[in-house]
Amino acid sequence: MKCPYCSHLEDKVIDSRPTDEGETIRRRRECLGCQKRYTTYEKVEYMPLIVIKKDKSRQPYNREKLLNGIMRACEKRPVSIDEIDALIDRVEATIYNTLEREVTSTEIGECVMKELRKLDEVAYVRFASVYRQFKDIDTFMEELQKIKTEK
């Protein structure tokens, strides 16, 4: 592992423990060059996933894009980054468990909305308003009514 501080290529593992219900291994490392410590995470590498966009173009799945969209929806809400990471982990698990190598952006969006709705209703409405591209206030109000009647 290359040291993020001095780029030395040798280190030693000080501590290793599972996180995220065993999905990830967290390793505490110490550089043998500069003696600084840093943390790395080891995850299972899944088969490459291709996202089919609404315009039928195809792109490799990018967790960062999903994270950015969810973080925008959760801005100024009482939702921690750990909760967002856990949400994305659940969405990814759902997607990868289908065993399909291609998935539509619609499937991903619906899965995110299902998880966001359980986490924070305001973030859910924000995400839905962008994702579903509400055309006017009436479609927005319909979505709010659905939430109210389900409570």
C-alpha cells in the first residue's frame, strides 16, 4: 500500500477488523518510511455494473454520483454521512443481488427513493422532485399527499 503522506510503498498492518456487517475490512496501517498511520478499507470487488440512462446511453456505475445526489437531498437535514453510506450500501446490495450486469437509472432511482423515504421524508421529497422531474406544483402536492395518507 502506498503511503498517502510520503508515498513509501511498505507499511505494516497494526489493526484489522470487519465493519458494515462484515462487508468491509478496516485496516489501520503504519508507514515504514515516515511512521505515520492511516486507514484503508477492503471491500469485495463486484462485477462491473453498467447504468442505462433515460436517453439510452450507457455509463459505468459510479457510487460518487449517487452519493452526491443523496447528499444534496439531505442537505441541512439531520442525516449523518454514516446513514447515507449505509443507505447506498443497501441500494448497491439490492442492485448487485439481481445479478444483472446492466441496470436502468430508473431502477436505481426507485431503490434510492424507497430507502430515503424510510430515512428522512424531506430528503425523500427533495430527491423525488429532481428524480421524477415534477412538472408543476400539482404533481408535487400529489407526492406529498401520498406521504401524508401513508402516515
